[in-house]
Amino acid sequence: MSAAERPPQQLFCMTCGPEALLSRDPAGPLLRCTSCGAVTEVPALPLFVVTGASGAGKTTVAGPLRRRLPECVVFEGDPISQVAALGWDVFRDTWLHIAHEVALNGRSMVLCTSLMPGALEALPASKLLGPVHFCNLDCPDDILAARLRARPSWRHSSTEEVIREHQRFAAWLRHHIEPTWDTSTLTPDETAERIAAWIRPRLG
């Protein structure tokens, strides 16, 4: 199996070893060892994902969100993009582990990166989380294309094939995720304020 095909590591009991997987207790935020029965509590705080196609404004809005949500920890997805070399599921699962570590400190995580809800549910680390809430950043296709063409050439995002791929992804998100905000009509600060107002009542 190549590195690109490597699946995420399953959660297992640190006492019993890798063969003893941990299962989520449906009655509460608990993990139970399938071998020895040991129980571990998990914080189960909500995770907030600000998704969108490349060029929709996720990176731009991360800074304003940090200023508006000091009670949360805001991350932008690119700093660990090299993990995707091990497989996109490994990349996604790594972010779920980070969300859990943030929750252990009593705070919820806001992750600004391109994700879809169905891509997280089957990952091993989803057992560590509480509810996952998605919102979407969007803009018209012509503006998305112009933003991608303006990027440095090393990002390899300005070819017509890549642009069409991101436009198709934006169309899917537009029709499947609510709330959605159009970053072509809102400033980064206005967008961040709307996201923060959506997050605060869901912090629990």
C-alpha cells in the first residue's frame, strides 16, 4: 500500500494495544475499549467548519474570525496541507484529532478549509467529537475564476481545468450547505461577523 493510500489510524486502547479498538458509547460522550471495557470521557464540544471552494475567501476570513471569536480557536487548513501526501482521509482525520485536543482545553475549534460533511462521518477520529456544523463561503463563478487566475503560478490553480473543477465544487456546496455567504458582496469583516453570529448560539 502506497503512502497516498494509507488509511487513518483507528482509535485504540493505549493499555490493550492496537487490536483493541475504542467504540463511542451511544448513551453519552464516552469511548469504551472493546477488550478491557475501560471508559474514557471525551469533551464532545462542537466543531465548526467554514468550507468553500478554493478562492471563496476562507483564508481571508480566518484573521477577522480570530478577533471576533476569542472563545474559540480558529485554524486555516493550509498549514498542514503536506499531511495530505499520506492521503486526504489522513489529512481530514488529523484535523479532527486537533479539534479534540482543542476541546480538551475547553474550547471549540473553527476550521476554515474545503471539506464536505460526508467526508468526516466515517473517519476514526469522528468518535472524539461533538456535533459538527458547516457553513459555506461562495462567490459567482466569474469572480472565483478571476481570484484563482490572480494567484501565484506555484499554486497551480489558474489552469482552466482546475478552475472548472473548483466551480463545480462551489456549485455543489451552494446547493447542499446552509448558511452560505457571498464573499463578493461582503467585506472580510462583514463575512466574519455573520459567521461569528452563527457560531455563538451553537457553542453550548
